[in-house]
Amino acid sequence: GQQLNQSPQSMFIQEGEDVSMNCTSSSIFNTWLWYKQDPGEGPVLLIALYKAGELTSNGRLTAQFGITRKDSFLNISASIPSDVGIYFCAGSGSARQLTFGSGTQLTVLP
Amino acid sequence: DTEVTQTPKHLVMGMTNKKSLKCEQHMGHRAMYWYKQKAKKPPELMFVYSYEKLSINESVPSRFSPECPNSSLLNLHLHALQPEDSALYLCASSQVAGRGTDTQYFGPGTRLTVL
């Protein structure tokens, strides 16, 4: 089946720093999604990408759909305390079901 | 509006109890999903409904019984659960046609504890 490798597994950064995380797949995806999840809550959709090469921003967040369709990255600029949480990438391929990455736990230090 | 609602927020039940989880969306989505999520792990797909019909059952034990009464509602009936079934249960929905059919919107989840 499809597998997603998400890295890093965790990050500790200072407030104000930029953050980058990425996901790679063993197969081609048609859609890449990035979610943020706070403890005890459901995942919240941050950015959706539907086309290879697509670069999309949502405030301080920027994500790209890799040209090979096998990878995607998410950047967060000028991190703030409320950015703390677990970030999941998810991809959808021919099966049209989501495959999730293992998550990146982000901690922002004051 | 991209809201999916779930009730209850928290549920504690014994292994002999019968309970139900409820999910509702008013985005006009015709695909709805149940996921199970353990702490610090990604969601695991349990069931998919498309046009109110069960289309995918990921080999889920029969003590979990889904139901889709109409296009806006999704239920998960629970009976004779085991302690290892304790988890966050997530509902999601998506379109079934056009761009964005893979884009799922999640509810806040129900935190289930089985004693």
C-alpha cells in the first residue's frame, strides 16, 4: 500500500523562527493536504494542494505540491505560541482515500 | 461553512454498555467517514459512506456498527467494546464529485474511554 514518510518527527523552535516540514511518498498522489491538530481536538485543514508544482499560502503558512507528485512541504514563518500542535500531511492517490503521515510535533519556546 | 459537529465530546462506558456517537454536517457533502485515532498517531480509517451507503469497511470488528440515516448525519453504534477501543473517534466529510473530493473536513472528535 501507499506509505508516507513525514519529517521531522518533532521540532523545538524559538518563537519567531521559521519552520519547515515535509512528506514523501512511495507512489504518486493527486492531492496533498496539510492538517494541524491540537490535543483532544480533530484535525483542522490548513492547506489543500491539487496540482503538481502548486504553491499555496494561508497567512504565515506556505505549502507546495512537489513536481514529481511524490512529495510536499509545509513552511511556517515567524512562529508564535499558538502554532504548537501536531501537523499531519495527507495524500490521496488512485484509491481516493487519504494516507496520513506520522505527524510532526511542533513545540514553540518563548 | 466547513463545520462538522460531533456529540458527545467525551464518553465513558463499560464493556457491557451500548452507546452511540453522532456526527452532523451541513456542507452538502455526500461522503462521510469514521476514523479512530490513538494518542500522537495519525487517524485510522474505519468506515466510508457514499450517498448514504456503506462503501468501505476497513475490517472493523462488529462491535462497531455504523449508520447513515440521511445525507447530513452519521452514527456509530457501540456495543461490548474492549478497553483497547479507547481512543479519539473522528468523523469527517467530503464532496463526491469535482475538485476537492479528496479533501476531508474533520469534526472535533469524541474521546471514548472503555472501562
